Amino acid sequence: MNEFVEPFERLLADASTPQVVRAIEAGSSPDKLWSALDASGFADALVPEAQGGFGLALPQVFGLLRVAGRHVLPVPFGHTLFARSMLAQSSAQVPRGPIAIAARADEENGLIVCPNTPFASVAEWIVAPLRDRWLLLPKSRARSTPSGIEGSLHADLEWESASSASFTSRAAIPWHHAGAVVAAANIAGALERAFEMTLQFANDRVQFGRSIGKFQAIQHQLAVMAENVAAARMAAEMGCDAEAAWPKPLRAAVAKARASEAVALVAPLAHAIHGAIGITAELDLQLYTRRLHDWRADFGSERIWNTFLGRTLLASGEATLDFMRTELLPT
């Protein structure tokens, strides 16, 4: 869908520069960046046209999610897409601020607890999927404690009670799968950019009279990176293959498992090929690899999703190829 992806890419090239990302990670307000996104209308891409949105289906927003990863967009754009879609369908008031989906939500002694929530430090609202219902909670009323490494946008959140919620629903919504496909698509985009940076460095860096990209050992490492970048993108696009706005669970599992596996291979090689400069804070590469490791764990690592897929296959009683053909391959 180039008519959406190309203008979104231009918007983020101006609005989500490395300087902006660094500033927000250091604690600056994301309001200016979010205002630009909200004014563009892209955050309403999954909202039905009758309610003021683009009315797109999930496959049509894959490109937007991937581009958000290419620019390590430091706000929960993908989460907001899904949250606004569901709130609009529920005839609820849709807030204009950024909405993050909690990867985990528990009710403990009357408290609502959302540990290590992605994008929590820059969100205004949190979707908390509890066992029997889901809530939309204002971040302003939460006790927030930063989690993750320096520069992470994750935080542990805690509310005194469910009465803080501005909206409650008992509808069974696959929030965890939505978060997984967002993370997978973001990973795909960030891996692409990390690979491009590494390939450019290998061509520019001269050692012993020639660019290091001409050495066979470096070429092998670049080939491994390219293979995994391509696989992550294909898997993430498969995860977004659905008839409507919400992912199919098994395809979401494949997307997140393969994308997370790629992070474990591509990120270390990117730093290795860059050599000593690759570990410096001044180089933009670390903006990508730090976020990639966050996204790798968000909504389940590759081990979690591969286990889910394996158990589902065994329970189905089907032969592996039949299972893949009927349940996993895009239509």
C-alpha cells in the first residue's frame, strides 16, 4: 500500500529523527511527535471509515508498522492502532493520546498491576487485558517505575483499583496476539535499517587497502544478516495476514517467533562488523539494537511462541506439512 507507506515514511523521516528518539528516551516529552502523528490520521488507520478512520484491514497496515520500526518510533503507534479500532467498534470514547497495550496485567489484592509494559513511559493510556475483562486505564493515575535498561521506554505500572478505568469490556479480545504482530513488524523494520547501516559501514571502512566488506569473513556475516532480515520481514508480513483488523493466533505466533529469533542473530553481528565504534552511544546503531532486544522479549520471546506452536501442532494430530498448509500459510 505505497499510497500510505510512502507519506508515512516521509513523515517519520522528519518527525522521528535519531535526535528526537534520543531526547524522548532521555525523558523529553513526546507530545510534539505524537501531535504530528495524530494530525496525520495514520493512528486511525484501523478505525472504520464511518467513524472517521481509514477503514484498513491488518495486511494494509503492515507497511506502516514496519516503517515505525525503521525509525524506532518512540511512541506506541502500533498499539494505538489496535486500541482505537477496538474502542471505536465498542462505541467508546476514543482518547487522542498514545495508548500502550500491557503485555501482562494482573489483579492482586485489589491492585491492577502491569509489569514491564512496553512504551509505558510515553503512553497516556494503557490497555490492561485481565483474565476475565480488559480495561482502559489512564497512565496519569498509575504508580510508574521505570524498567529495562537505560533508554528503555518500558515501565512497571500499578493502579489502586479497577475503578480508575475509563472503559471496561468483557469481550474476549486477542490483545496479546495484537501486541505480538506489532512487535514483529517493528522488529522487521528495525532489522532492515540496522542491516543497511552495517552494509554501508562495511563498504566504507577500509582496512589493509580495501573495504572490509570485501573480506570473505565479513561477507559471510553480512549474508547471515541478510537472510535473517528477509525471513523476519516475511514472517512479520505473514502475521499480518488476516481478513480484518485482528491477527490470526497461529500466524501471530510464527511472526513473533521468527522475528525474535532474527534479533538474536542480526544485532550481535551488526555490532561485531562495526567493531569498536559499534558499542558507542554516539553511533545510531545502538538506538536500533537496544530497542530490538526490548521488542524481542515483548509479548513473548521466540521460546514462548515456538512452544505454543509445537503444542498446537501436537494437539491437532495433523502431519506437520498439512498443519502448515491449513493453519499457517497466507491465503
